[in-house]
Amino acid sequence: MGGRSKGDLVEREKLIEAMEGILGESGVIHEREQLRTYECDGLMNYRVIPDLVVLPESVEEVQRVVRVCYDEGIPFVARGSGTGLSGGALPVESGILIVLTRMRRIIEVDLENMRMVVEPGVINLHVSNEVASEGYYYAPDPASQSVSTIGGNLAENSGGVHCLKYGFTTNHVMAAEVVLADGTVVNVGGGKANDAPGYELLGTFVGSEGTLGIVTKVTLKLMKRPESVRTLLAAFGDLEEAGEAVSGIIAAGIVPAAIEMMDAQTVEAVERTVKPGFPQAEAILIVELDGPSAEVESQFRRVEEICRESKATEIRIAESDEQRALFWKGRKAAFAAMGSVANDYYVQDSVVPRTALGTVLKRIGELSEEHGLTVANVFHAGDGNLHPLVLYNNENEGEGERAEALAGEIVFACLEHGGSLTGEHGIGLDKKKYMPKMFTDDDMDTMQLLRCAFDPHHLCNPGKVFPTPRLCGERPGPWKMHPIQKAGLAEMF
Amino acid sequence: MGGRSKGDLVEREKLIEAMEGILGESGVIHEREQLRTYECDGLMNYRVIPDLVVLPESVEEVQRVVRVCYDEGIPFVARGSGTGLSGGALPVESGILIVLTRMRRIIEVDLENMRMVVEPGVINLHVSNEVASEGYYYAPDPASQSVSTIGGNLAENSGGVHCLKYGFTTNHVMAAEVVLADGTVVNVGGGKANDAPGYELLGTFVGSEGTLGIVTKVTLKLMKRPESVRTLLAAFGDLEEAGEAVSGIIAAGIVPAAIEMMDAQTVEAVERTVKPGFPQAEAILIVELDGPSAEVESQFRRVEEICRESKATEIRIAESDEQRALFWKGRKAAFAAMGSVANDYYVQDSVVPRTALGTVLKRIGELSEEHGLTVANVFHAGDGNLHPLVLYNNENEGEGERAEALAGEIVFACLEHGGSLTGEHGIGLDKKKYMPKMFTDDDMDTMQLLRCAFDPHHLCNPGKVFPTPRLCGERPGPWKMHPIQKAGLAEMF
């Protein structure tokens, strides 16, 4: 794959020189010890030290870097803060890592049209902070929101606890400026008017995990802070009863801003670390409603009733912003807290139809027993997005492999029940092996027609998402890749 | 373009025979008089008699028809009821028109997951009717909903009066089965689980105006009927005051299900025809709120206040379902009613940022005076989607051309104010000449990378959307089309 076998810049020194010519010395990292900082993203199972790290500060700089890569056949990976959980921002050997954290300007705030234009390195939470005093906010709120960037959110189509009601990043991005794999700068999406004609490329770029180009400017949709927010926490004697409460709320036609569920293992871990004072329980639900006060009040009473009908053992209502923040602190710290109960954990991100939640949770329990490893469950219950955490200790011989096998079986169980591989963390490197369980060869080949169209040389975040890259260009027929080429390429990645 | 110059089926008779072999005699229309029925869609300015019309009844039949087209290089156009307003379903000469109205089975109703799986020929309104008794409905409601098909809605990303709150078709389609230009059948989108990994191709197919493949099965999202619906009609002394009311409602953080505006010309035409008993006024607003009763009641009072503050001369509140239906009958009949005040009309579908509505409406008034032609305005005010109707009489020498010129200037005025060419009617044949006013060559070339990937031989609804088709395949560089080829191809279409 790539490397620097052709073109002029055959030596690393020349490449460094070229990059410094574009970005200045402070924009290029080439010393091995410093490069090590960038060897992985939030998924620490894989590590690759990039050949070079560059830190552009403008679209022109990104474009010039990408043009060099294109001309020389050098693969590149773009990243923001590197909080992704699927290895999507893992560097490529003999490749350049393009870190966009210096592009963090807020370019325009247009409250009248409820839009903000930002650079990709802007931190998610900074968007909301910028307009909070005027009563606006940006809805997608991944647990990483105080660290993760808008560019990364866009690449992964990030969700968050409130995406049940407000949707994923794709519903809140209105337009983007993108540098394609050959350095062409294009604009996709609409802008201030809602819709744009032609092909809807924006939606394709959102969630493409950095494989179609590099986003250099993003127009976000802002929302008005809801008049009222009400949050309750309900404890249950088992997961099934908590599941019944979730079904009951949805069946009542209520669309909460969030419904989150945590099991006993998770609650215990959270209590040990951030100490939110959660009750001991087999399952805890956090339900949040927002909207006009009149609506929220009447629906909130109904939610409380439904929780009682589903045999909640305790219900706590947040009586202040502080208490509400504490509920959420407990929930959002769940992943990090797992470090206190297990040396290592493996997190999945499968989605199942909400109606299959009960069955799938039961199956996860059985699988956990069969494999002799604990699985903690913390998830977006409202939209069936599970985050089962397989706990293990890598120092015990073979436990890492067993954990991975168990995690795999959990994925298969979700797929069997009409589910999907990932809700919000992306496929990246970590889950690409599962793609053929969900898609036919034709489905994946069809997706990769896009890759071939936008990045025929596979320079842009290669080796991610698809288990078998499709050879572009001289393919024997107009549609199918020859099996021999397919096999050959698979080895290359 | 295409034709039947290569391959075996050099004669029309052989093609008819092949199609009858696939579809039976009743599935193929080849007599000229019968073919004439299909010569245009809802935009009657253009007429082309197709070479053949075929009426497949299953995905297998669609696939076999498309394979013949692919092997023989015959262009094809898919259509449903043909109600489109931009010529998107206009047949191609020496091409096949694939009419999908016989594929109108409802395949699955899954109320628990709020999904319905249908064939593309199912009429929009039939979806809601199917589940109405159980309190569900399908949200997108184009004015054509009693006639237009789900397949056509998907191709055009249809909106409707309620898309302000509920979004366009793209927000309500969860998955689709598609026959690509070479006959491959693929599945795009998720399904019962909300999200699917890999590239988001579903969103690209929605709104691609039939140029990327033929949809043969669609999974729709159903919604629960809101607990309460309240509708008011407000009359104003001028358009600007009505516009202020719209801004005031939005600024109050209220998201109505619909805000529609009609000007004096439209109201008059509607009164002459369907007689909804609207007051005489320079502008009429219809505002509808829906949701939980508590919310609707409190917000409805606020809307009424805002209308009064903006100097509404009269406010009527629908006190029954019948009265509400009458308000909407008046609004939805607006286009058809124009036939009573003008021989001909030319309708635009531009979108402007809501904040530019006042300025653009004023400019439309000036342009109307300059050109000496009446322009009636009836539009989705909440999301800035204008439908200016240029009234003219084609029997008057040169008036058709003047109307088209005026319509063009209206489009330019919208674009100047940050608008878009089309909100919901599509580009089709009619508006492709305006595309370069909105997009750079690079933007359009980038979109057409997709076309090249999915339909490199330009067989699938050729000549629509893009003014200059991009030559696929042997392009000189990996990205740019050679100017000479560009020019050459432009002539072919």
C-alpha cells in the first residue's frame, strides 16, 4: 500500500522538508518519541506509530498536504482529539497523520437562522458554551463531548444520550467544506436554506469515518434550549422490569430526551469512582424529558406512574440542576469507571430493535456465564443502542482472546435479532471483520463504489470500515471485482 | 445516447418480444396511442413519447428489464404516478419507461417497531390509511399525496405542509431495496435498528431523482397520531405583516406542524374553485400545532397572540375536524385553482433562509411589475420554501418566454439571498440549467462521481439534474473531465 516508492520524495527527510515548507517547523512532528503520543485513539487495543504528524491551521494547508500525499501516493489519516472507540483514527504505517486540533475557530454565529459555522477542531461542548447565554445549544452530546471535536463527531456520526429525541450528528450538520483525496475543495449540503438539490453527499460524508475526505468547515444547526427539563432516576429489581418501563414509556407515545439504563455492575463501578449516590439495584433507568413546561409536567407524571407500574423499587426526581448534573455525571462516567472493577474491558456498540432488548439482554447474560467473563451493560435503552462491556484481565493467559470471542458472540446475537453492528462508535478497524455478517458482498461492493469514486487510490484512511477493500480502476467488469484481485488486496491491508 | 446500436436486439420488435418474455403481454405497452399517455409528468411543458412502457410486478421483473437495458445500452426512466413538477419522470426518446404502479403491495406492518415495508407503487395516503385505525400515520404529506407514490416521493425527497416540524421523506425512510443500473439488487439503509454502518447510501438515493437506480422496496417510519391538533387561519393586510407573524412564532421557540402562507391572488383563485370561505385578504396564514394537548393548548394561545400583535385583521380557529379539513382543502387546491385565473402558470420551488423571506417577497413583487406578469405566492413559510406561480397565457405571442425569464429571475433572487433551487419538487429537466448558479464546477463534478460509480453508461434517467453530464470511465485524470469531452457530451443531452 502506497509508501513512497514513486514520485520525487523518496526519502523521509524530503517529505519532512516539504511539509515544513507548507506548515512551518511547528506544524510538523517527526521525532519518534513525540510521534508515539499519536499511536492510537480511544480504542487502545491497536497501536501504530505514524511516519509523520502534521498540524494544519487552514483549509489551504490541509489542501496542500493532501496534494503532496496524492502526488506521492502517501496514505493519510485525519483525526481530532482521538477519542474514537473503534480505531477509526488509528494511523497507517508509512503514512501521515493529519491532526486538526489547531483548526478550532468559530467562524460565524447566526442565531437568527440558528446556525454556527465552525472549523473541525472545535470541541463539541464549546459550541453549546458559545451560545448558552443566549439560550441556544448544539444537541448531539456524546459522552466525550468535553474533549471530542466536531470533525471527529461528523466522521463517526456521533450520538449521545439525547439522540433518542434529537437524532445523531447527521441531523444537526447542515453543510460542510471537504478536501477530497486529490486535494479538491468542495462544498456539500445546503447551508442556511434547508435543502440542497443534486445528490445528498453531506449525509454520505457524515459517518464515513474519514475515508472519503477531510472536513475543514462545518455548518451546525443550533437549537433553542427547551423551556423545561425534568429528570428522574428509577431503580429496579431486575433488568427485565426496567425494560418493561422503557417499553411502557414509548408505547404511551412519549419521546423522552433520553432513557439510559445501567446494570448492577455498572452502578457499582460508578459508585466506587464518581460517587453519584445511586441506589443499589439490579437496574437503574435515567429518564429525561424536555420541552415546553406544560408538556413536560404532564408527561413526567405519566413516566413516574409507568416506572411504578413496572415495579420500580425507588424513584428519585432531580430537584435542582446540580442533582440532575449528578445523575448524568454518574451515567457519563460509566466507561471510565469500569477501570476500577476490571483491568481491561472490551466495549461493543450494537443496536437492536427496541422490541428485542429483553431477549438480547437475556442472551448476553447466558453468553457471559458460558464464557466465564463478566459483562456490564450500560446503554441508550430508548433506541436500543447497547454498550455491553466485557470485563477481563489481559495479564491472565488467553483472557484477552476469550473476551474478544465473547464480544463477537454478543454482536452476532444482536445481528440475529435484527440489529446493527454499531450505533455511534463506528466500524473503524475494530469491527470491520463483522461487516460480512451484516452485509452481502453486493451491499459492500456497492458502498465501495463510492470509495472508488472519491478515493480510487485508497489513500484516505485506508484499511478501515471494509474488511475487503474493493480494487478501483482497472476492474474486469464494470461492477464486480475479480476474486483474485479481491484476495490479493485483502492481504495488503 | 444509447439507442440500440449494439447487442442483439437491434429491432424494436425483438425488444418488445424480450420484454413480453419477461412481463407477459399485459406488462408491455408499445402502441403509439397508448404510449402517448406517458409522454409527460406533472410538468407539462415537456413531452417525449417513450419507445416502450413496461409495467413490472416484482423486483425480479424490474431486475430482468434493467439487465436487458444494461446489456443493450438502452436508457430507462422509472416512474410512479407521474405527478412530479420538474420533469424528472419525463421519458427518454429511444428509451424504456418503467412504470411501477403495479408494485403496490404492503409487505409488512410492524406497529411495535413503528415500521411499514411497502412496494414503490403504493400511494402515499394509503400508507397512513392502512394504520389510521390504530392511531398511526406516515408524516410526509405532499399536496399530491392522494395520487403520488412512495417510490416517486423517495426519488424527489418530497416534503409537504408538515415537513417544517417532521422533516422530508429522507427523515422517514429507514431502508430500501434498490435495483442498480446493471441489475444488481442491493439493500441500503438500516431497518428496524436505527442506524447502519458503512456509507450512508440511503440518504443519497433519496432525492437522487431516479438517476442512481430503481427502488423496489421501502421501509417507512410510522408515527403516532398526535394527541391534539389545533389549526388557525389568520388574515393580514399585507404580506409583510404575515411574515412578521411567522418570525414571531419561530422566535418564540414554537415549532408548528405547519405554517402556510397564501397571497391575495392565491386566495382569490382558491375561492373561485373549491370555495373554502377564506376571508378576502392580502395574505393568509394557516398555522397548525400538534402534540400533547397540554403543550398544544398553551402554545396555540401564544400563536394567536402573536398573530394579533402582527396586526391580523381576522383570526379563525378550526372548531371541528371538518373545518380544519376545509382550511387544508383550500391550501392544497392552490396550484390547481390557478387554472381558473390564468391559462398557464410556471411554478418555482425555491427555498430561502426564513430571515430573507420578507426581502425576497418584495423583490418578487418588483420583478412581477417589471415583467408585466402576475406572480401568485403560496408557500411553506415556516421553512422558507416558496412556490411563486408565474401566471401567463401561452396563446399570447412571446408570453411563455417572458414567464420563463421572470421565473428564472425569481430563482436568481432567491439564490442571491442564500437560497436553494428547489425545496421539494426536484431539479429534473426543468431546473438543471440553474444548477451552475448554485454550484461550482467542482461541486457538480464531485456529485457526478457518484453517478459515474453507480451508472457509468448514463442509462438510468439520463439527461436529468445535471446540465453537463460527466463522462465516466476513460477520463484523462482521475478527477477532471477534459473540456472537449465535456462540451461533446453536453450536446448529446
